[in-house]
Amino acid sequence: MKKPGFTFLEILVVVGIMLILLTIVFSSIRMTNASLQSKTHQEVYSMLTEASRYARSGVAGSDWGVYFEYDGVTGAAVRATLFAGENYATRDTQYDRFTAFHDSIVFSDVTLVDIAPWSGNGDEITFESMSGDTHQTGSITLTTASKTTIVSVDSSGIPLIDYVQ
């Protein structure tokens, strides 16, 4: 008569199958996070490019800009707002378009310097109507666990993106 229970071989097969399934699940999660992070980095660049293009085209007869909302202490990104107006505080809210960020996105460095008299704050970039020039130059460094991206803007108002890692 056979004793009830499992043989060593049966236990090894079950453990092996579970390890394979766990490997598939974890790699899928990792790939999804990497894709989401890459998308966010690209979205910041796209919003700056779009604001510059709208300003150069004279859309709504207004300047255009992007405001970056983030925790000043931890750098945790909250969202970015594409807006029409001379600055975020006096913008025309009917044109606002928001992009929320994933919790893993950190603005590790925001260095936006005013190169001309201007009435905004250091967390936004605006582009002048028709010319697309900007009064702020500098860079925004976005960091995640696996990637660092620097988006920079010079006085001509042309955003550039540099994937560091």
C-alpha cells in the first residue's frame, strides 16, 4: 500500500513551475515600469516642444508654457501643465492640459534661470508668441530607478533631450 503524500520529484516539478511563473510575472512588471518611465520622460520633452510650437504659430494669440509641479524637498513629480499665457499664475485656464506623473518619477534637478525680466517662478518655462523665444534657459533632470534624462531649453526656445542612462 502506498503512503499518502508527494514524492520529492513531484515537489521539485511544482516548485520549478512556480519559479518560472514568478520570473515571467516579475520581468513583465519590470518591463511595464521601464516603459512607463520612458513614456514620462518623453512626455516632458513633448510638452515643451508643443508649447514652443504653439507659441511660434501664434495659437490663441498668446505665449505658451509648461509648469512643473513637484515636491521641492523630495523632487517627487506630481504633474506638468501645458498652458496659454505669459506665466502660470495669469494663464488662460481654458487651454490647460495636464499630465500626471508616475510615483517613481523624480525631478532630481530643475535649473531654470531667467535671462530677462520676467514675472514667473522657477518651475515653469514660457515661450513668446510668434517668436518662440523663452526668457528661461536651463534643464530639468528626471530620474527613475533605471533611467536619467535631461531635458534642456536654450534661449531660442528649442527643447533638447539627452538620455543619460
